[in-house]
Amino acid sequence: MNELKLTLDTVNPAHFWGPNNENYEMIKGAFAKLKLVARGSDVKVLGDEQELKAFEDKFNQLVAHLEKYSSLTNNDVESILGAKATGVVKKDVEQPTGGGGEVIVFGTNGLLVKARTANQRKMVSSIAKMAFMRGRTLDNCFVILDEAQNATDMQLKMFLTRMGPTAKFIVTGDVTQIDLPKKQMSGLFNGLRILEDIKGIDIIYLSGEDVVRHKLVKDILKAYGDIQ
């Protein structure tokens, strides 16, 4: 078995491997045939010589990206790994389990959002945490921010200002289901007040008539005082 030794002496290892070692898991998954050991700034890789060469090439590209941009997100790693990333499951996207066939992804503030059917999953080309939106411009696309009641003012502002010239943005949320700390104002709640008079922004409020679950749900919500 061949051995390759590399170092992260020009970048911060914590930034390279990502929060909660998410980048590490993606890289490890992309090179499943190799044994990857990382301690501090030292990296040791064991495996086939050809795979080691491919790993070293991608490793150097990742380091160069971090040196240039001072950032290395999951999306950056996936882009650099290219075909190697096929089949890699990012930590914020889990494969369907059980009979429900659900794909579970982390939405705003790490809360769970569900795409229940195969068609829904096919329609979603990219899923990203709010933290990975910073510095990006999203154009020629249709973007949805779900569970927006749990976005802070700064998060909602950051999301809305990522809008490219031809993009369409949708923000959905329920201000009766805010899970932020008590002293933290919901960005959605505040945004409804700030943005309501801006031309080009439409605000649509749903009522009990829009409930599409069991017919009893309307009566249950009415009993709890959530709808009139």
C-alpha cells in the first residue's frame, strides 16, 4: 500500500476541513478507496498510487481555493471534486430512509425541511445552508427560502440581496411558528413590514381556506386560534 504525506501549513486546517468536519467527510467519501488520516496540519493518505495522484491534485486545488478566497464551503468542495463528488452525500442532505421516501435537508437555522416525492427531489437542483449563501450571486434560477420565520434580519437581508438580474426568489414561512430565542426578532416578521411597499415584491397571505391537509385541520387550527 502506497503512502502520501501532505501538509496544510499555508491554511487553517479547521477552515479546510469545514465546520463539523463537513468538507472532510465529503473528500473522504469522494475517495472511498483511500484511507485518509488528518491530524492538525498533517495529512496522511494510504492507497493505490493512481488514486493517490488524483487525491493530491484535488487536495492542491482545494488548498489553492482556500488561499485565494479565504473560504471553502461544501459547494466549493463539490465543484472542485467534480465527477469525484458523484454519489457523495453532504451532511446537510441525507438519503431517503424508511417507507416514506423522504429526502431531509437542513433549512434555515438547521430546521428540517422535507421533499417527500421523487419528483420533488428532481425539481431541487441544489440545497444549501444559509451560511453558504454569503458572497454568492444567484442568477437564471428559481430560489426558495423555506421556514423563513426562523431567519434573522441579517440572514433574510443576505438572502434577498443574492438575487441576480433574472432570478426569481420565493420566501415562505409562518410567523406563528417561530423557533428563534425569545429576544431574537424573526427576519420574516420584520421583513413583511419593511418590504411591503416595494414595487416588484408581492406578499401573499394564506388563510384557513388554503389548508390542504385533513378536513379536520382547519377546525383544529381555528380552535387553537391560528386562523379566523
